[in-house]
Amino acid sequence: MAVKTGSVERLVGSYHAWASNGASRAPAWLTELRAGGIARFGDLGFPNMKQEAWRFTSVAPIAEGTFALAKAPTRVPTLDDIRPFLLLEAGPRLVFVDGFFQRSLSTPFLDDVQSLAHVVTHRQDLVRQHLGQYVATQDRPFAALNTAFVSDGAFVHVPAKATIAEPIQLLFLATGNQVVTHPRNLIVIEREARAAIVETYASLAQDVYWTNAVTEISAGDGARVDFHRVQRESSRAYHVAATQTHQGRDSTVNFHAVAFGGALARHDIGAVMAGPGGRLILNGLYLLDGAQHADHHTTIDHAADHCDSHEYFNGVLDGRSRGVFTGRIIVRPGAQKTDSKQTNNNLLLSGEAHADSQPQLEIYADDVKCTHGSTVGPLDPRALFYLCSRGVGEDDARRLLTYGFAAEILGRMEVAPLRAQLDAIVRGRLAQP
Amino acid sequence: MKKGNVLLAVKGLRVAVAGNEILKGVDVTIRDGEVHAIMGPNGSGKSTLAQVLAGHPAYTVLAGTVTYQGKNVLDMKPEERARAGVFLAFQYPVEIRGITNSYFLRSALNALRRERGEAELDPIDFLQFLEQKLKAIGLDDSMMNRPVNEGFSGGEKKRNEILQLAVLEPRLAILDETDSGLDIDALKTVAQAVNQLRNPERAFLIVTHYQRLLNYITPDVVHVLADGRIVKSGGPELAQELEARGYDWLRDGVMVS
Ligand SMILES: Nc1ncnc2c1ncn2[C@@H]1O[C@H](COP(=O)(O)OP(=O)(O)OP(=O)(O)O)[C@@H](O)[C@H]1O
Ligand SMILES: [Mg+2]
């Protein structure tokens, strides 16, 4: 793949224009963070398929496309417009349109569920302490580029021992064509605090645009986070994202990622288990059709002892779609009694669909339990016959088994109303009554 | 005792799988209300017969006929056979990821009810119906919200087959080694369930290796299948003889009927 350096220069140029204009009132530390991001991106350029982490995914359509930095929407959608994308009726909610926070559509909660732009000035010390501390930009051009353009996104903070009872909704809606947004989200769940969050990316029209998102999540000692990520971009959109979690001692992160949309989607999920006794569930589903391409690149870093990580990713691939899964597990020296389990199952519904699955285990401790397994193939003919032998027609049996593949992932979600909403979306996609 | 109508008639059935002839001419006639047992050495073709009756696509019928309720079953798809009342309890029940047992059972029952022109059961009605069945066969409902057969023990899988039998209420129930791998209590539970379901309208074809099960379920006829043929048929006492003497005495060209 030949990457035109022209597009890198154009992006760097648009950064300088932006930085000297609207973004110039930022505090010095933020300006510095951004400058570091653009310098890094300039050095790295777009990734190419010769790089191990990008073996199966070409970003040529992004690198060769022309995407203007999104402007504030001229016509703000109404609540009715966005309702189809709300997975919960009530509770704290932050809505962004083309990357811009929409106060009129949102229900912030104190200074704890707020737009990042707001808290950058109001809670500068807290933001500064966490922003950019978790996601690595060293070898990640897209995360570096996002950092260069940090301006707004969601901010969630739950103070020590507090619980935000209702799940928090973060909705990122695209309305523009040929534009790029760089949503930047920061979620800080302090010691022994709890929260459930759903982060959704969607679009009002079947436009071509590029979302380049980064979300950082810090779970303090004994904290628990149920994080749900729903990617329902336009089927012509490009979606690149990095989500990075960082867990303290005895914390629990239940991370659910569901991807339905995008022509090309790449999601890097990183998890660092920094304190002993942490528990992580990384539970993902990708449902692809047509010419969609989705690449999930996951890295679980067991940096401390006595941590459990259970990773489950299922892909349902129809049409000419392609699913890529990489499951990297690092067990650092001293991370004894690590219990790590990884499975990636891919269901191919058509002869032209394709899946690549690659586990990457790097184990530097001896007293650990690490298992992994992956499958790629059509529906199990034994299961199909079993269902038919009970009177279920063949088409119904196929749909039921396909649905089961997805339902297995949804079944691990503990926030019932969210699970039910996602179940309805999945049934709709798979024509399962 | 008055003999019932012929429910199933297998005549001269020859079946191949993966190019090998496994069944080499099988004849069995089962009447309404009868219980037939099929015994025989490993690999003799018992499961092949069971799977062919249920319509497994991997098996090729080379010759012979299978008539069920007067209809040529070999022309029917597996789901059509099931809807007509044929049920197979699998020797190796299959796991179905992501689909709970109760959802699966309801889908299957509703497929049969649609066929019979009956209203489908919604989840709440079905749950009530299921509770009765569970109680009747002495199972608790802890397995109902788990994916079908996933992580079930061998015995749980077999009992789950019997639950399906009780829910779907077939005319012809084929049990392929449902007793294998069961502990004594589970064996009794399964036998009791079968005995409860026994009625003049329902026939059973029970594949088993052990006379033990037949102590609880008294068969009308016992067949011995060896090397793809029924080499002997008799009453319940045949099972006892087999238990004592094994199969070798039947193999050396002894064809008794
Ligand atoms: N799908 C298949 N492909 C290849 N060979 C098969 C297949 N199914 C059955 N066979 C072969 O057919 C023969 C009969 O198998 P079958 O399962 O019917 O025996 P069985 O009498 O049920 O044995 P058991 O008592 O061990 O259950 C065996 O040799 C078996 O290997
Ligand atoms: Mg068998």
C-alpha cells in the first residue's frame, strides 16, 4: 500500500491552522499535549500493511481520502431525531453532534458527567492528571492524531466510594459528509466507586465520514465499571478508535464492545491490569455484512499478580465482509497466578466472507493459567440437524443458531435494559423474531 | 391383547455413510403403543438406523423403504418428520451456543404447534407448561436458563433429551443410548419418565447396551443388530440372554427370527 505523504502533510497543516485559531486559548499543558500528538503523527504517518499490527487492514481509503475537520452543525438534530440512537430513556446523557457537545440534547450530572471542554477549564487539575496518561501514542498514529485535536468529548468522574445508579449514555452522532471528528473521552472511576456507561457512535445519514475516537478509562482500587461500546456508524463511514482501560487493585472492568457499522472499522482495545486482584471481562461482538471490514486489535497487559482476564469475541460475517481479531495477552514477570482465557469464534454465513484470528500470547511468568482458542467456519451442521430434528425449519434453524452466536455475547451484559436494547438491534439485523 | 396399527415399517433398508455400507438390509415393524429395544455390538449400525429414521443428511439410503403412518418417510425433511411425530433422543446431544434451553424448547414446541394449527405459546404460558413437565419427570429448572447442553454433564445431557421428549410428545420416540452414562438414580428417573409417557398411541424404539434399563422399561420386542442386520428378535428374555452370553453366539451365521 502506497501512502501518499500528501495526506499526512494536509492533516498536519490543518492542525496548525486549527491550533493557531480556535484552539489557541487552551491552557499551556493542553497545547503541549496537542503539539506532542501532532509531532508524533507527523513522524509515524499512516500505518501500512507491512506493519505487524496492520497486517490485515488497509487504511488507504482514509489516507487517500479528503476529510475536513468537522464544523459545528448548522442544523442541530431534535430529540426526536436522536431518539432511535438512545439505548436508555433516562439517566445522565451527553450528546455530541459532529464532535460538538449539544447541551440542549444532554442531561449532564453536576460536574461529574460533563463535556470535556467544560471540565478542561472547570476541573483542570483532575483532567490534567488523567488525560493522555493511559493511551499510548508512541506507535499509534491515529491515537496521536486524536491527541493533536483534543478539544471535546465526554467526561465522566465518579468520586471515591460513590455510585452513579443509572447507566450513563454517551452518544456521538455524525451528520456531516467528508468530515473527520476526533472525539476524546475521559472516564475516571475513583477508588471503590461504581458506574455503568454506554458509548454509542452512530450517524443520521448514510454519509462518508471519518471518526477517530479515543477513550481512556481509569478504574481505581476496588472500583467497578460496566462499559458498553456500541458502534453503529454509517455503512460508508470510517471508524478508527482506541479505548484504553487502566485498573487498580481489586477492581472490576466489564467491557462490552458491539460493532455493527462502518465500511472500515478498526478498534484498538487496551487493558492494563496494574494492581493485584483485578478482574476484566472483555466481551465483543461484530456483525458484518456487504463489504464491511472490522478489525479488533486487543491487548491485555497483566502487569500485576492475581488478576483474571476473560476475553470473548464472536464475529458473524455475511456477504463479502471481513473480520479481523487480534488478541494479545502479555503476562509480565511477577504477574503470578494470572488467569487468562481468550476465545474468538467467527461464523461465516457466506462463502465470500472471511475472518482472520490471531492470538498473541507473551508470557513471562511461570505460575499462570492462560488458555486461548479460536474458530472460523460456517454453522455447525450437527447443531442444524439437531434443531431440525426437533421440528424447527431449516431457515428458522439457521437464523436461530446465528442469533445464538450473538446472544452468547449479549448474555454477558449485566445491565438488563441495555442488554434488551442491543438484543432487539441484533434480532433486527438477523431477522430473528 | 389387541395389536395396534402399524406405525413404522422398515423394509430391506440398506444405508451407506461415507461410501461404506452400514445397514445391509434391516426389517423392523413397530405398532402403536409398542416398545422395541435394539441391542448389538459397537459399530453394528444402531445409531445409523436411528439417525436415518430422523433424516440425517449424511446417510445415503441405498435400498429399502421406511413407512411411517403409511407415508414414505424417506421423502420427508427432518423437520417434517419431527412435526409428524418422530423424535430422536441423540446418543451425543449437541451443544447450541447462546440459545437457552427454555428458548430452544419453546421454538421447537411452537414449530410443532404451528404445524397442528394450534396457537403458539408465549414465554409466560410456555413457562407454566414447562414447570409441569419438569415436575412430572423430576427435573429442576436450573438447566432451563443455560445454553442448550453447553457445559452439561453427560447425565444432564441425557436427561435433557428426555425433557424434550416430554415437551414435544411425539408418536414415535427413538432413544439412542439414553441410558449410557447415567447413574442409578438418573437411570430410574429416565425409565420412570418413559413409562409415564408410554401409552397406546406412542411407540418407542430404544437403543441400549444394557439389560439394566429394560428391567425398568419392559419391552415388547428385543432385536439384535449385528453388522448391519437384525440377526435375532425375541421377547424381553432375549435381553437377559444377551447380558449373560454376549453377542458372539449370534454372529456365526446364526440367523434366527
Ligand atoms: N458420519 C459417519 N462417517 C463415517 N463413518 C460413520 C459415520 N457414522 C457412522 N459411521 C460408521 O458406521 C458404523 C456404524 O456406526 P453406528 O454409530 O451406527 O454404530 P452403533 O451401533 O451405534 O455403535 P455404538 O454402540 O458404539 O454406539 C461405524 O463403523 C461408524 O464408524
Ligand atoms: Mg450408537
